[in-house]
Amino acid sequence: MQPLYVAIVWHMHQPYYRDLRTGDIPLPWVRLHAAKDYLHMAEVLARHPQVHLTINMVPSLVEQMLDWAENREMDILAQVAEMDTWNDDHRRFMLSLCFSISWDKIIRRYPRYAELLNRRPAALATPSAFTDADYRDLVTWFNLAWTDPNWLERDPVLAALVAKGRDYTVDDVRAVHAKQREIAGRVLPLYRQLVRAGQLEVSVSPYFHPILPLLIDTDCARRPSPGLPLPEPAFRAPEDVAAQLALAVESHTAHFGAPPRGLWPSEGAVSPEILPFVRAAGFTWLATGETILARSLGNNLDRDSNGLLTNPRALYQPYRVMAGSELGPHIVFRDQELADRIGFLYQHLPGVQSAEDMIYRLLEIRRRINDPSSPYLVSIILDGENCWEHFEHNGDAFLNTFYGELERRPELQAVSVGEFIEGRRPAATLARLATGSWIGGDLTTWIGDPEHEKAWDALRRAREHLASRATPAGSHPGGQSGTPRPDQLAVARHALHAAEGSDWFWWYSHRNSSDQDALFDRLFRHALARVYESLGDEPPAWLSEPIQQAAQASDHRPATGYITPTLSASPYPGEAWARAASLRPAAASTGTMQRAAGIIERLFVGHDPARLFLRLDLRESVDGFDTLIYLGDASPQPANQRVDAHFPDPDDAPRELIAHWLIRRDAGQAASFLYRADGRAGWRAEGPLLAAVGERSFEASVSLETLGYSLNHEIRVYVVLARDGQVSAALPERKMATLRLPKFSTKP
């Protein structure tokens, strides 16, 4: 029986942090991931020469990494860290970033860093609560913590700084920065060495990491999501797909001496229309998610209670599909379960145990395939940089055990994607390729929200302006007449391509939020403004207005105006709910990683002067659950303090639940009811309420007078989904959310 072939693809990507108007680099993550992850992943691989795998490097990341390594630029935090003195803005900036690493796994390992963490609340309230010596130690420890621990242990300079522990100087900070440059400078040479040895394949994504199907035509997003709100007119720029791929091939060839064979389309986003472009750019393979395969085949890929496929042969082989009149490149499909176990589950387990679990799963997959003659390929594709801070010793225990077991076991063979495809039997064929991404099989992470519509419209308008100015004698009102010089056009196209990157649209999504939402919004708009400025034209005034209208916490966006929606439970909320407050699960992405979705997508809480409106969006059928929405406030009325369903883990029960009202709809029932608390864990029915139920949405409305609420009232909300009396999901986790019902102006 043949071995089971295992293709591991570590995807390395960071947004394009350069502000194209100012030249500033506001965030340090390219520099820090280079110091902690990019070289580290190759050094671990080099210790296991029988393991072959693929690393996907986004070209715009390589560009930024080399600019740091070769001392052409410094991010703002590096500049601030090397200052002799600071003002309060500098101090707040350091406080906002320098605790951004695992508190329990890393910060608390070092006494001085842990001390500063314990004093952090006082410094956040009053920056002067930290002395300048505290800030110097903070920024130094942050840089040390973001450096591969193997280097901290074996490099004499870094080991001495760790041992010093406190009272760092400007020269100490500069010494850490110099080591970080050295580490970044070693990344590509080691990658090239491993490529020459046949152990590593380096694949690429489109240069600035755009979502290729949406560049071709944003209307394609309705294929997996009928009725999705989309920008009108649509954004259509198929020639930019060719440009982004050509730039990626050019960059990779310059760094590695040959064109790339493999493509990880940004976020695994594919459509039939991208295939001719991929083939024309010379790629022999690309990869996407298992949901795309299931939708392409028209069959479910069913898993058992252990998360293993019951019929694994379909997923674990390459496919080809027609690209125009010819067969397109090979396509491999990632195993979502295996990727999520590495990305999210294994960080909670000892590294050796996690590796043994992964090996068991691979061996079980081979047993279930049970084909003595044909080769099969399991594709494990995931982020290669963002999870390791939560693992033991930056992932060393897991990676070394996992790679060691792959070397030791003849039943398993770790290969790069390219080497498996070469010389193998012809791939299976697909009659069609579904449109979507690895996230949910659709494109709604990057399109469909009101902010998305504004961003795509801004991108379209900037692109049309560039096209009009690039034509002979092109002109624009308020700008210069005549065709711009070639160098001006090149700068404008570079800025436009940067603005096409997926990251800006990722952060405009209601699913994803960070403390830097406003910054990402500014970087996107500045890239578009640079399109105009490089042509000698004044950027339009609308580019100075934020697209993200309200700052968002990781799980809460406050209301921005009255709403009076018609209750319809339509598949997408649209503008009717755009000004409502919204709550998202803590499992929604607050960083650059996203996992397989949970049940609850979001809750909208809106109001007008007379009524409260609620909309709950799920990722599964509403009829599969009892829906319970608890409401409370600070009134002295009788309140109940427990949920009317059982939590499998009692520690998950909400703390300090104070509920005066319950909106309840039982699974499969047409009516929804309002209940009043009796203060003794019982509920008194007040009668049915206005509600609407869709396939995955539930909407309800009740008068503020009935609830005893008024404008500017502060309320608490807690949502529970239950099945057979047991809690399946809750929002928020373990506590009620506190919201205000602001009084807004009704003047036009």
C-alpha cells in the first residue's frame, strides 16, 4: 500500500503597512514576525531533511521585510524605541502595542515584563504612572519577546539582554533591532538553500494579496450568496488580476532564480474566471478550501464525531477543471479540520501530545482510504506565523515532534505540492469550479457590508480616474491636463494595486475588528489618494472621510442612529440595520487569523424613539435551536439570575446575569413571546410579540414603554441558543453586554 502523502503549506502574509502618502510604517508586525517566525520555520524544517513542504510568501511581505533587513526603513515603533525622550503620545503608542503578545505563555515568563503588565491599568489611565525607565524596559522586553526564543538562548548579545532583565538603555534597544535585522536578512538565503536541496517549495500569492474573483467582477459574490448587497456599479478589473499575478511572478523570480509553480490565491478565493489568468501566468497548481470542493462536486464532505471524513478519497487528491478551452492548473483542497487543529486547538495542549494527535489522524485517513494502488495527498494549509506565540517555545515541541514522526513513519511521506503533482497519475477532473473562499465557501468577509460597498466604490472611482488620465490628452476637472509621465503612471498603478489588497476589506467586515480599525481605514484611503496625487491631481474630498464611521471594540459596535426596519428576516441586514449597535462573538476574528465559524454570527440591537429592534444572524438554521434573548437594566424590578438551559461546562454560565425580560422562540415554532421575570427563576408570559423568522435570521421588536425603557437608557443583553435543553451557543461569553439607547437628532 502506498504511503499517504502529506503536503504542509505554511502561508506567510502581513498587510502592506506602508502609508503611501507619508511613507510611515505605523505597525511593526513585518519586522517582528521576521524576528520570531519566518526564519524560525525554515530553521526547524532544516533539522528534518526528510520532510519536504511548501511555504507561501506573499511578495508584498517580502518587499517590506527586505526594506527593514537592508536598513532602508524603520516602522514608527522602532523609531520611538530609539528616542532619548518621549512625550505622552509616544507613551500611549507604546502602551497600545507593547503588550501585544500572549500574556500567559510569554509575558508572565519574565518577571520584569510581568510586573509591567500588572501595572498596565494604571499606565493606561495615566501614562505618567510609568517612568521613562519603565517605558524603556517595556519596549525592550516587547522586542525581546517577539524574537525567536532559540535566538534569545544561543545568541550572546540577546542572551545577555534577557539576563539583564531591566534598566535597559537606548543602546540595548538598538542592539535588539540590529539582531532583528540580522535575522530578517537570513530568511531568504535559508529559503533558497532549502529550495536548492529539494526540501522546500516556495509558492506565492498575488503581489498585494487581492481577492482575485472580486477583482474580475464583484457581482460574482452573489453566486455562493444570493441576494448579497453589492456595490453598484460593479467593480470589474480583470486586467488587474493579470497584473497582480505578473508582479508576483517577477518578484519571486528575482528572489529565487526561477518562476513559482504554485499559487495560494489570497484567502483561497477562486472562481472559474481566474483560471485562465493563473494558467497564463505559468502556475502549475493552486490551492483552495474543502468547502469549495464540496460545492464544486455538489456533495457534502461528511465528517464523523472525531472530525474525520467518512469518505476521504474525494478530498485527498488534486483536480483539474477547464480554463477556457484548455485544462487549467492542478487544484488541491485544504483539510479544514486539520488546519484548524493546528491553528486553534493545539495551542491548549502539550506540543508532543498535539503532534501525536495529528499523526494519529493522518494514519487513520490512510486506513480509511484503503486504496493499495493510488497515491493520495492530504493538504494541510494554514497561517504559518500567527499561532506560535501560544505554543510551547514558539511551536518547537509540536513542530519537531510532528516532523520527526513524519520522517520516522514509512506510511507517511511529507512532500511539497509541486513534487507530488509532478509525475503522478492524471488528476481527477471537475465539471465546474465553485466561486468562494476557504472562509465559509463564500466571499462575504470582503464584500456585502455597508463599509465594503463604500470601499469598493472608492476603489472603482480611483481606478476609473487613473484610466481616464492614462489615455492621450486625458484630463480631470481640477487636475492637470495631458497624459502623465510613465513614472507617474507607474506610481499610481502601484498605489492602486496596493489598495486592491484583501486586508482593507477584511477589516471593513463586521466579522473582524481590531484596535487598529481606523488605521487600516486610513492606509486604504491614503493609497487611493496617492493614485490622484501621483498624477498631479487633487484627491477628492470624499477620500478624507473615514469609511469606518465608528470605532469598534472587538465584540461591540455602538448605535450610530435611529432605525425603524420592517421585520422581514431577509438573508442580509442591509442599510435598514446599519446604524444599530452590533455584538459579535469573541470567536470572531480580532486579529489576522480566522477559524471555521461558530453558530452565532452577530446580534443587532437598534431602536427609534418608541421601539426596540433586535436581529440575530446565525450560521446555521434558526429552526434548529430554541432562541432566548435576555434583557435587563439597573431597575429594582424582580430579576432572574440564571439561564433557562443547561451549560455543558458550568464555568461557561454567565456571571451576574440580571434579566427582567425574556424574548423566546422555541425551535420550529411560528410565534415568539415576551416574558417578565418573577424574581424566583420563573417567567410570566406577557403575550406574543412582533417577530420575523428567516432561514438563518430572527428579528423581533417590542415597545420601549412596555419594557420600561427610555432614550439614553442603559440596558443589558444576553443571547442563548439551546437544543434539547442544553446551551449550544451564547453571546457574549459568560456575561451580559451593556448597551445604551442614545437619543439622536431627527433633524435632516
